[in-house]
Amino acid sequence: MTAPGRKNPREAAVEVDTGLGSRTAAALVFGSSAAVLVVEIVALRLLAPHYGLTLETSTLVIGVALTAIAVGSWAGGHAADLVPARRLIGPLLGISGVAVASTPFLVRGAAATGEAGLLLLAATLTLLVPGALLSAVTPVATKLRLTSLRETGTVVGRLSAIGTVGAIAGTVVTGFVLISRVSVTGILVGLGIALVLASVLVQALGGGGRRGGMRAAGVVVLAGAASVVVPGGCDVETNYHCLAVQVDPKRDTGRILLLDGVRHSYVDLEDPTYLDFTYSQAMASVIETAFAPSEPVTAYHLGGGGLTIPRYLDEVRPGSSSLVSEIDAGVVQVDTERLGLDLGDGIDVRVGDGRLMLDDLETAKFDIVVGDAFGGVSVPWHLTTIEAVRAIRRVLNADGIYLMNIIDHGRLAFVRAAIATAATEFDHVTLLAAPAALAGEDGGNFVLVASAAPVDSETLTERLTARGTGWDHLTGAELRAWIGDAPVLTDDFAPVDQLLTPYGN
């Protein structure tokens, strides 16, 4: 109990904190909720070069973001009951602004140390801290709007709905507008500046003074400058990837295309027949085995990258035609502008999802379908299922072949499942890889070959040897034993990311 004539501190706080305008409260809740989702989505782009764009990365980011929202909502409401709530909003916005603007510097700086634990800690804190601070704004603003118990439901429900709309707006604007026009660094530093300016405005209007807000603004400017100076590892940030082009130190005309930090394609600017990656040499060996020398072919390519195989076919098989589906328009732009690739009359590149494009292709139109699409280190799951394989078989002619590049490690559970899936639709399946990989001693690239007619194993071995690949292949009963009881992947069940873990599934 309190002494007669004295009020409970919480009751006193309620009297002091009334009077926040409904529009101001709505703007604060809308803006802070939107900012949380902007940070969450951009965090996926920031971490992709270091962790890959996988289901695990997305799960981590979403889990940390939801944790931040829960912690911030609880802590913000508790703090608003202990101190005058109006004093909290300015610092919450200002400190979160500093944290957001510092994120690129902290994450990339941690990555530069090579310490995986430090990078994970930096990634977690740079999402958790601003997310919690921004999420605390909603309960604080709600407390300031509660002038009577009779309107509790109305105020809480209204501000909760506004917060949700703000989160939706942040998601849509970031995904469809910001990511395609502004760099990751620019988005985070710009958002940090906006939050600090909002903090200055709130504190000035609330009589809390501007000095603290101006200090925060200074910190944001310094953090932004540092973020720009620290290399981000990207030449271009596209809608889907952090993209970089490296010069091969051993070959003046060689260029390596990296997507999210992963070596994706090798291109020789002057010699399309030079194939550096072993899996590309393996694919070329299969094509040379299946088709007569210089015979023109029609090919459909799921994934474009540096257009290595389309350029190779155009060069060694005059008159060939390659239709390429590349989901990322930024990759195509880099191919033509930074790599200077001349697509020519025989290469038609279309921006779009390869699985969707399959539905629009003619039946029995192609001699070859090449699957070389990756999101991070994983083949996009919807290109691995029996439904996708069935669509690929439909567009191949009677003598056509399907080539698929796969990366797997550990128990090789994914590549086994991919082969089991292809084997349900094609009469003949062959798997190419390094002997250590086929023996289950190592991981890396595998090339799956599926066709209606068998591939000449003896000729294929000769061509692999002539190229110096060091690769071998499995087929027939030997391959069926290697597959074991691997599951067939379907649109309803394709746990590709889980199969790629070291322990398989």
C-alpha cells in the first residue's frame, strides 16, 4: 500500500504520459514495424555471401527477428510501466538507428576476421538489438494512448493493426523496390539516418532536448562512412544475389563469376571452348559422346550464370540454338556489360523461372536440357522434383539427354535422391563425379545424365580421360546399389536443404 495522499509510481506515470496524438502514435508504430521487416529482409542479403541463401539461413534470420520482436514487445511494455513512457521513444529510435547503420560494418568486419563464431555473433546481435528496440516502440506508444480502461481494446487493436500494416509495407517496399535500386549498405545506412532523425524530432517536440539525438546522428554518419569503406564483396547487388567478377590470376582472359560468394561460372572472354570447371568439362564430354561432331543441337538451359555451356555449343556446333532461362536479370546484365559476352543469334536468354518456362515449351523440341541453377549451394528445390523431371522429359526429343549439375557433401543424401527421382522418368541414368566422391569419401560436383537411350560408357570414359578430368561414372546395377533407398522428391515433399546437411536425412 502507498501512504495516504501519495500515488503509486505507475499511476503517476499514467497521468504524466497521456496526450500522445493518435496520428503521431500511428506513425511511430507504423514506421518502427516497417523498419523491423526492412532490417530482416536486408539481413538475408547481407548474410548470403557468408552463409549462402539457404533454408537454414532464412530460418536463422526469421527466428532471430521473431525473438527480437518478442523481447522488444515485452521489455518495452514493462519499461513503459516503470518510467514516463514519452522519454523512451526518442532513445529507442536513436539507438536502433545507430545499430542499423552499423550493421554492414560490423557483419563484414566480423567476416573479414575469418572467425565463424564472431560472424554468427555479429549477425545475431545486429538483427536482435535494433529489432528489439524498434519493437519496443509499439507498447510504449500504446501506453501513451491509453487514457481510459474503457478504450483499451480499441487502442490496442488499432495500433496492433497499424503495426502489422507497417510490417507488410516494409516487406513489400524492400522486396520490390529497395533491393532492386539501392545497395544493402545504402538501405541500412539510409534507414539508420531516418531513425535518428525521427529520434531528434521526437525528442525536440517532447521537450527532451536534441543533444542526445545529434550525438546519435554523428555516430550514424561515421558508421555509414565506415560501412562504405569496408569492402562488401559485391560488384553488383541484384534482386537475388551479391555478385562479383574476379580475374583469373593464371589466365588473363579468364573471369570467375561469383554469386553470394560461391564460384558459379568460369568464362574465357576470347575462347568459349575453354572450360575450366571440371563439371563443365564432364557435361561437354557427355554431349560429345551423345552427338556427332559439329552436329547442331537445340538446348534448353535451366540457369544462365556466365553462359559457359551455351557459348561452348555455339562455338563448337555452328547452327546450334540455346534457350536460356535466368531468373536474375542482374546476372544477364553483368554477362553483357561486365563480361562483354555477345549472345549472338544462337543464344536466347529470357529472364524468368526455369520451372515456369518449362510449361510453355513445345513437346519434344530439345536435344539437350542442362540443369545448372543454384540458390547458394543448393539446386532450387522445385527443379529437383518428379514433376519437374517429368516436364523436362516432355520437352526432350526421343534421343534427348538431360544433364544436371549437383553439389553435395556428407552422406550425399541429396544427390542420391536426385538420381532416384530422375530414374523414375528416364530409362537410363548415369552419374559422373570424382572417384573419391562416388566412393562416398568426399563431396563436390556431380553430373547426372538421364536419357531414353544408354550413353556409350566406353566412349564417355575416353573423353573424360582425354580432358584430364580424373572423373569416373556409375550406371546400371552399380548405380542402383549406390542410390540405395533414397527417396523420390515430389512437389509435396522435397526437403532439399535438409538432405544437404552433413548428416543427410
